Amino acid sequence: MTIDTKHFAELLEAKKNQLEAEMSLIARRNPANPNDWEPIELDGDNNRAVNEDEVADEIESFENNASVLENLEAEYDKVLVSLNKIKDGTYGKCSVGGEDIPVARLEVEPAADTCIEHAK
């Protein structure tokens, strides 16, 4: 099977940019490891008067951001792996059985790493 890797590289790059934009709303790149993202920390302004509800809301917001970030990062990592597979010539092969992933599946999910059968 011949896959138009240029087409899928464009789709994956667009998805990568979208995910980076989404992650930047709730997280920042870890300065110690730029390949890692971390949730935006709480304000940390101890000088302002806050009530317990505001503190609870900030903590809940931080925890929600961490949870959403975890899902976005997992998807982001799959996109990066797929882009690397395009570079090394292994894109479009099922990671379980080695068979070709149908182009129709890749059109729907360009970062798919398994065929439909092994995705079950």
C-alpha cells in the first residue's frame, strides 16, 4: 500500500499545532524539560485576602487543568510518534500485527497506530 505521507504529515502537523495551542491555555512547557508540559500553577499571591471558596476553586481548577493536560499530552505524544514514523518510513503499519492500517482509518485518525482489528 502506498500512503501519501506528505498529506498525513500536514494533517499531523496541524493537529500538533492545535494541541500545543490548547495545552498553552492550561499549561506551560517545563523549563527543566521542554518536551514536557506542566499545568499552570496557582497564583501563589499570599498577600491578597481570599476566602476558603476562592482557594477551593483555584485548587479545583488546577486539578481539572492537570487532568485535561494529561489527555492532551497523550494525544500530542501519539502525534509526535506518528510524525517520527513518517520520517523513518514505518507510518501506516499496525504496531501490533505489522499489517497496513487502512487509509480510511488514517484519514479519520492520522495518529492511529493500530489497524481496526487490533484497536478493539
